[in-house]
Amino acid sequence: MHNDVTIFSADHISCTFGSGKKIVRAVDDVSFSIASEEIVSLVGGSGCGKSVLAKVMLGLIQPQTGKFLYKGKTIENQIKHWREVQSVFQDPFSCFNQFFTIRSQLKDSFNVMEKKPSNKEMEDRVDQALLAVNIKPPEIEGKYPFELSGGQMQRMLLARIFILRPQVLIADEPTSMVDACVRANILDYLMKLKEELKMTIVFITHDIGLAYYVSDRLFIMHKGKIVEQGAPDDVTLSPKSEHTLQLLDDIPDIHKEWIKGRATSTVPA
Ligand SMILES: Nc1ncnc2c1ncn2[C@@H]1O[C@H](COP(=O)(O)OP(=O)(O)OP(=O)(O)O)[C@@H](O)[C@H]1O
Ligand SMILES: [Mg+2]
């Protein structure tokens, strides 16, 4: 159940890059709000502005126009913001330093906290987080990022989330580098995070089928705009925008079947 705290609210925000003829309207007059404990997916094709919107939520980019608030306030102190709002990005390798062991970097995650736990508690929490993403601690002992696969590294990013326990998670294509089986696991971990930590999650993907599976609400994006938003069943069963139809057309058959299965089971006989 969602409570009524508003986590993010965007009021006619726009983010542009460049100027003149070369101007890119990455986010173009977008308004929405996201409540605590909601899972909202931003879905859309490449370049439609999903990651830029994610960066606004993380306080990395300020919109040029409009008002963007986190819990009713503008984001002023990024470090403070990141204690509560964390991210998992497309490329896990860019989030870890190649020259330090993974374990030491997982432990470093505690540095953003105001009060670091004791060494013993940090070690325990790293172990618990690894187990939560199905990695036995000895598997990564003494290992560096380049010694792990892309999928394993994505799980390390999720492990970091289990360690930090942020209130809000922005997950930007966290399943892009993994095969179908690991993808299903990662989605399960995300659900686990939501259930156990009562997290608010913004999930970003090209795949409306995946989004359908994990979300309370979908925002369909196209060319910097949210062209449609609503509950997954409403958006997928009676799409109002041609861009939604296009995304539905593009999804893998297995997800189409799944949506169809759900659809018939929710329609009374
Ligand atoms: N720092 C930047 N400088 C200039 N243009 C940018 C910058 N960041 C993003 N853009 C442009 O803004 C638009 C939206 O980019 P964004 O990264 O949000 O796309 P996306 O929806 O995340 O795409 P993908 O699914 O491929 O990750 C693109 O046209 C991109 O080239
Ligand atoms: Mg992106």
C-alpha cells in the first residue's frame, strides 16, 4: 500500500542541451508526481529522455524551466540527497573503480552515510547484501571489477543498494547486460527491495513488457514528453498513444503472452 507522501513532483519541467538549430529538448514540459512506495516505470525508445529525467531525480541535472521537488523541497545538497535517493545505472563498470577490490568498494558505500556502523556490522551487511543478490561472499573475495561478468557487476550494484537501503531507487536499465534468467532474478531482487525496505522505485526500460511486470504505474515517454501514463493494465490493454502501441509491438513474444494471460484473467468470464 502506498502512503500519501509525495516523493517526486515535477511541474512543467524542461531540460535542453545546446542551442539554436541544434537544441535538444531531452525533457520537454513534463509534469508528474510519484508517491512513496510506488514503483513507476519510465518506458520509451532510445534517446527519449529517460536517463536525463533520472538525472533530474538524482539532483545531477537541474531543469532549466519548471519546478522539480523531492519531498516538497528543491534538491540543494546532493550528498544529503544521495543518502536517500540512490541509483543503479546502465553500465555497472562505470560505477566501480577497476583498481580496488569489489568488496572494499562495497564497504566504501557506507561513506555516504552520516554515521558509519562498526567495522563488524559493515562486514556483516556486505555479506548479507551479497547473499541477497545470490552471490556467495567467497566468490568475490579478492576480486576486481574486471574479473566479473557484466551481469555479476549489475548484481554488485544491486548489492550496494541492499547495503545502503535508500528510500528511493532509480534503476536505469539495470537488466540491460544480463541474460533472461539473470534478468528475472534482478527483477525479483527489485521486488524484494520494495517489499523489505519499502522503497520507492523508478524503473527505466525500453521494454514495456518488463515494465508491466514490475510497476504500479507506467510513464510512456517519447521525444522528451510523457505521452501517456497510467496503471499497467490500462496502458497496455487500451493504449491511447501511438507510441505506446509501437512499444507494445516491439516487446518480446514471451512478455506479450504474459500480458495476454494477465489480461484474460482480469476480465470476468
Ligand atoms: N549531457 C548531454 N549533452 C547533450 N545532449 C544530451 C546530454 N545528455 C543527454 N543528451 C541528449 O538528450 C536526449 C535524451 O537522452 P537520454 O540519455 O535521456 O536518452 P534515453 O531515453 O535514456 O536513451 P537510452 O534508452 O538510449 O538510454 C538525447 O538526444 C541525448 O543525446
Ligand atoms: Mg538512458
